[in-house]
Amino acid sequence: MTAAPKRKDAARNRQRIVDVARDLVDDGTPLQLNDVARRVGVGVATVYRHFPTPEALMETVATPGLEALIARAEQALAEQDPWNALAGFLGATLEAQLTDPSLTIVRAAPERVLPRTEELTATLDSLAGQLLDRTRAAGAVRGVVTWEDLLPLMCGIAFAANIHADERQARRESGRRYLDVMLRGLRD
């Protein structure tokens, strides 16, 4: 049995909720569903109908960024040079984390609330692990490093760049510098 299509006004409300949430996340404002409802101009029940928790809304906000990182990881797997592919993917990941705060929040959360987010993060982790394995097999990365090691390090780099610089370009420069230090440490 297929689900009934959403009414146009319900679909429009859902998109407005996501758009407002995106703005709040980008501004560094905590997601509270009552605040989102007020800013959208709908009842709080409307927001809860679409997103039962702030985490579900945050994961929805992060979905396009996760999908873009998956596409970048797939592209990196097709590249010839394993080291450049891994370094390029990690650079793109850092850039995404620095420009989309929802990614770091969702990736750092202890669990996922939406099945789609669980699927996306599992796919992303699998592809990133393949990139690292390929680089390790080429002898370009220390054998003791795993993706489970790199994932929190990437979140840490984004966090450090965000707290040590006030403006966007300075955060990017700091993040690239911190990433370069980590990449030098990975090299075998």
C-alpha cells in the first residue's frame, strides 16, 4: 500500500519548517520546535506532525549535505591516486562541516532518529572506510588508522576551527591548517 500524496499546503508547510530550521542552524540558534513554529507562522502541532523531535528536524536539515558527501566519496573512489582521493574527500568533508553546522551536529550525535539518516551515515561511513582501506593498501597511510579514528578527528577539526576563528574565511583557513597537520600524521 502506498502512502497518500501530501496535500500541497502540508508539503509547503513542511518545506517552510525545514527552511526556517536551516536558517536557525546556520545562525547557531538551538532548534526548538516551538520557536520554529512561531517563525514559520504555523501551530506547533503542525511542526510536530512533520518532525516529532528537534533531532528529526536537524537530521532532515542535514540530509542534503550528507547526500552531497556521499556523492563526493563515490567520486573519490573513482580517482586514480588513493592518497589524493582520500585527502580530497577529507578536505571536502571539512569544507562541508564548516559551511553546514547541521552535519557536525548529526555526525556527533550518539544515535540517529530517522531511518534515512541512519542509511545515509552508514553509506557515508562505508565509502569513507573504503577510501581509507584503498589508501592503506597503496601504502600511503599508516596501517593502524581506521575510519572510526578519523571520524571524531574530523569533527574535532571542524569544532576547533569554529571556536578559534570568528569569520568564515578565517575558519576555513584554520580548518585547512588543522587538516593538513592530521594528514601529515597519517602519511606512512
